[in-house]
Amino acid sequence: MNSFTSRALFPVISQGNEPSLQPETCMSLEDPVVEIAALRARLAQTQQQLQEAQRQLHEQARVFQAMEDLARAGYWWRIRGDHSSGSYWSPGLCHLAGFPEQEWVSCQQGRSGILPDDWSAFQDAVARMDGRDMEYRWRRPDGQVRRLRTRMCLHQTQEGTVMELGVVLDVTQGHQVAAQLREQLDFIQRIASSIPGFIYQYRIRPDGSTCIPYISDAVQELLGVSAQTVMHDLAQIEARVDASDLQRMRLTLQRAAHDLQPWQSEYRVHADDGTIRWHMTSAVPQMESDGSVLLHGYTLDMTERKRAEEEIERLAFYDALTGLPNRRLLLNRLEHTIAVCLRKQQRGALLFIDLDNFKDLNDTQGHDIGDLLLTQVAQRLVAVVRDADTVARFGGDEFVVMLDGLCADVSTATAQAETVAEKLLRALNTPYTLGAAPHYSTPSIGITLFGDERHSVDELLKRADLAMYQAKAAGRNTQRLFDPSMQAALLARSSLEADLRLGLERGELFVQYQPVVNHRGQILGAEALARWRHPERGMISPADFIPLAEQTGLILPLGRHVLRTACLQLVEWADDPQAAHLSVAVNVSARQFRQPGFVAEVLEILAETGANPRRLKVELTESMLLGDLECTIDRMEQLQHEGVGFALDDFGTGYSSLSYLKRLPLDQVKIDQSFVRDVLTDPNDAAIVRTILALAQSLDLVAVAEGVETTGQMGFLRLHGCEQFQGYLFGRPGSAQALQALLHAQP
Ligand SMILES: Nc1nc2c(ncn2[C@@H]2O[C@H](COP(=O)(O)O[C@H]3[C@@H](O)[C@H](n4cnc5c(=O)[nH]c(N)nc54)O[C@@H]3COP(=O)(O)O)[C@@H](O)[C@H]2O)c(=O)[nH]1
């Protein structure tokens, strides 16, 4: 048994030993009985005190043990050099080691759990006894391996005994946490190195100072600066951010940190090679105990995505030819601007611009030249208006300029819009360089204001469009402001369109025939002219409904109806010996002629009705010939092959060149009535008519004069070689029966 017991070190810790009597408790032995009684009393008292002390000690030991358990710690000691007795192990240390509670542990047992790899380090620490930390692994009897941290030192008691003692702490959990953290960090770093960007932590301290506690290495790739440099000097990042984005970035970051809301920002950075890249950063803020805000975030290079987005936006919202906003973007902006104008009590204006005769340029010079003109027009429009205004290509040769921020006063706003329109007119009137020779083009501009009452975008565009048509009607190359009477016209037009649709279904449209005569006044044929008797409105002029039918596509069923009626009429005349020689001319509109099934449709009607194709003449207008000439010739030739003849209507008003005329399989040219009307009074018209007649002769075409109302006109035309005539002088358009009656009345 060890003579150096725990009691000797810590006298209060006594286990079952008799308490020693204190010197003051000793008395003189005068009356042995009394003294023995006194001694017994004293002894009892001392025993009581001793029991109390033991109880307290026991309690302290329990508390101490509880604290050891709480701290996952224990201690040991032994007399230096005394290898036989082993070491005293505290209960806490026994628990850590996985031993049952025992005071004395042999040297061998006390080292039994140390893993072989840690054995030498442990031995060194024992040899040093210098109080430094050392860690070793301990395998408990149940197989569990714990990480223990110990400090050992020498201690000399008052009696001069040298003791070795040590404290032991179970740091397994700390190691596990550290390992987990390492794993997490590894994981984060693996992710960080695999994502196309860098991750970071950004701290904003309560005093406003900032730092970057962590940033992944990929910052080097994205910003050309090392993670170490950035963590040391945050300004390195800001120095690379585009100045115009920096302020916004700082502001949104501060706001997000203040509100503890996620932060996201897109900004441009200047790469070292001078290129500009787009970065997107996202971070989540977290409040720290000292009031700092720590943001955990990542930054990506989104240049390619941005480019793709821009490209998509460009394709979706911009016109590919001119680069101007397209119809969709204009509509978006218009909607927004209308709302802003209403809120700010300002006015805006829409200027609808259509290029005069653009189609002719396109048809005659080709689409490349047409495109060139459109591009130059776009540039000029942009140059005239302010940056805040929108110039959009609406489609084809139509452009729309949207002006905002005009004066609230209507007349001032009108004047402002008209001034801009004037400038646009001047700019677009300047000659264009499209080829060798300068090209002249003019626009027609319709204006409408907005901002006083809520009009839909559609409504405003209709108004501007309508005003533009008024500008066209006023002779082109001018501007017109929308006024409500135009609106009435628009409504009237819509209702006429609906009526025409219905009229076609109800058979309200019919055909009249106007005679065509030779120089002797003998009827050679007739022109079939469509007529519309409206149940309420009465007779409606073709001059009103034909253009409408062309715009709406109703010309297709209408044209078919006229053609079929005229063919049926030919069949009827074929049975009348006096009328059997008559031919009929049918007007065919451009839209009708250009529809892919036109030739088949004509042939089908001829076959169905049994009309003689040689008695049918198709009247085409000059402007129709400007399109795809080869296709036109091809169609004409297909029909000509079947015997159908062709007349060129309104000759002289269009743009036909001689080379065109020579190539077309024509039989007749019809001199427009506008030249015939003043042929006796206007030397220009007379010259034109003479030229047309000479031309027809040289091309071996029959010339038919239209709108002949007087014998004087007839005389002039005959004198210059005209062979056929049409006009009120010989007969107004009328029914087939009326024409037959005229025929029968002829000598
Ligand atoms: N595509 C189609 N167009 C058609 C069809 N039917 C008619 N039209 C075109 O409508 C325009 C107006 O036609 P309309 O009011 O019938 O006028 C024609 C004649 O009535 C008129 N005319 C004839 N002689 C005289 C005259 O002596 N004086 C005078 N002031 N007017 C006269 O001229 C018109 C014939 O024109 P045109 O066709 O150019 O020969 C008109 O452009 C028609 O073409 C149809 O079915 N389809």
C-alpha cells in the first residue's frame, strides 16, 4: 500500500481513518470520570464534525467529478520515481479512458490505450514534463478511439516530495467538428473550383469599414488579380468595375446589407486585355454578433449570357435591316409613354411616316436598292429627333416616330409635333445616294397627339395612319394632323368594309358593260365594270369600294365574281348573231393577278362557263407590271396561249418603260381618260396622247382611248391614228341588255 495517500496530499479527503485530536482538545486528567465523560463528549462532537467534513468532502468530490465530466477532463498524479504504485487517476480520467472508476492505475494500464503511432510523442511529453500541450489518441477498452490533449508537469509538495501530475482533456469532439469543417471547406473549395466564377465572403463592420475574409482562387481568372491580393486590398476589385456601374452596385449592396435581404447585381468589369466583361454577383447577408454584416456570395462571368440576351432582345425588338426598334418595341414604349404622359400631364405625338412610291423603287431597282433607301431613311430620321424620342420601323416602308415630353397645351404640342414633322420632311427630301445617280424620295407623314385622354395604342396608331393617308391624298410629300373627322372616315370605312363583305354574300354586286367602238362607232366589245347597289346607301361607286376591296382582300371573291359574270355574258352573246363577235374586257387588280392560282382560276372559269377565251380581254394596270416581270410575262403567256388577250389600262399614268412594253404579250393599250379629257385644250396632254398612239403603232398594239365624251376628242384621236374608243359619247356603262339594245339599234 502506498504510504503517500490522497489524505496526505489533501488531508480533508479521508476514507475511513480515525480523526486525529487537535491539541486544544487535550485536557488534564484531574477527575478521571469527569474527564472520561468530557473526553467522550468531545470525541462524539469531533466525530460529528468529522462526519460533516466527510459529507462535505464527498459532496465536493461529486461536484468536482461533475465538473470533470462537464469539461470532459480528468487528472492524474504520482510520486516521481515511484513506479511500483502506479498513478492516481481521477474519476473523470477513468471515464475518459473507459476504465471503471479506480484510484490507482498501474503504469502499464495507464498507457495501454495509447495508439502506437502516438506513443513516442507521449513518451517525450512525459520526459519533458514542461506543461506544454500534447495530443495523443487513446483506444478505450470498448474499441472507441478518443483524442486526448494533456499537459504534464512536476510539482513539489511542502514536504519536498516531487510529484508528476497531468491534466487530460477529451478533444475528440473538437477534432470531429474541425474535421467536419475541413470537409465542408474542402467541399466548398471543390465546388468553388468547379463553378464558373468565384465565391466570397464580404464583411461590413458597424463602423462602415469592409473586408473580404474569403474569396476563392477563381477570382484570378475572372478579374486577373489573386485571391490573396483581393483579401488584402478590396479596392483591387472596385478598380476593375465600370465607373458607371459602381455607384449603383455600392448602393444596392448597402441597402441589401441594411435590410438583410439577398443582394444581386450585374455590372461591367474592365479586363486587363481592355475588353469589357459582364459579371453577376449574388450574396446573402447575415448579421454577426458584433453588428457586422457578413455576406456570403458568388460571382459569375455572364458575358456570354448577356450577349445572348442582347442578341435575343435585338432580334425580338429591333429591326434587322435598320437596327431601329421594331413594331413590338414601339408598342411597348408607346404604352409606357402614354401612361407617363398622363401622369405628368404632358403630351406626346406619334408621327406615322410612309415613303411615297417606295414600292416602285423596290420593284424596278430591286430589293437591295430598296433596303439601301430604307437604311438611309432610318439614319436621317434618327439624326433629326432627340435621343429620348423613339424612331421605329413599323414594317415595309413605314416608320413611326414617337415624341414625348411635349407641352401640355394642345396648340403648342401640335406646333411642336408639326415642327418635327417639317424637319423630317426636309431631311427625307434631300437626294439619296443609292447608285450612280441621286435618288429622290418623299414621305407622307400623319401626326396624332396623345396624353389628354386614354387612347389605346391601337387607336393612336390608327389615327396616325389615317392622318398619313390624308397626307397621301393631299398629294404626298406632306404632313397631316389627325382630326376627328378622319376618325369618322375611319369608322365609315370599317362599316363599308363590313357591308361589302355582306354585299358579296347577298349578291348586291353586279356587272355593267360599257361599249368599246371603232372609228365608225360600231360596237366591238365592252368593258365589264363592277357595280354595287347597297340596300340602304344605294349605288356605291367602284372608286370607293374597289380600293377598299383591294386593301381587305375582298377583291379576290369580287374579281372572280366579275370574271365569271362576264364569261357567262360572252356565252349568252355567242348565241346572238349580232353580239357573237363582241369581246369583253375585265379589270384585274394587282392582288388578284399576283395570287398564285390566278391562271388556273381564269382557265377554270372559262372551262366552267364555256366562254370563248378569244373573246376575253384581261385589263392590267401599268403599276402591276413593275413587280416580278418574269412571273407576269409567264402568267400572261400561259393565258395568251389559251387565246386570252391583254390590254394595258390607264396607259401613260404609270412607269412602264419601253423595254417592258416590248416584252409583254399585249394586244391593246388604253389611253387614260385623264389625257383624253383635256386633249383639245392642254398641249401637254395632246402631246402625250400623240406619243402613246405613235408608240402603240410602233409596237403593233391597238390603242383604245378611254373617256371620250365629245366628237372633238374623237376627231383628234382619229387624226392621230387611234382605232378604238370608249366613253360617254358612245355609251355609259349599263346592263348587258342595254348594250344588246344599242347593238341592235346600230345600222
Ligand atoms: N379591279 C377591278 N376594278 C374595277 C372593276 N370595275 C371597275 N373597276 C375600276 O374602278 C374604277 C372606277 O370605275 P368606274 O366608276 O366604273 O369608272 C369607269 C367608267 O365608268 C369611267 N368612264 C368611262 N367612260 C367615261 C367617260 O366618258 N367619262 C368619265 N368621266 N368616265 C368614264 O371610267 C372608268 C373605267 O376606267 P378603267 O377601268 O380605268 O378603264 C376604275 O379604275 C375601274 O377600272 C372590277 O371589276 N375590277
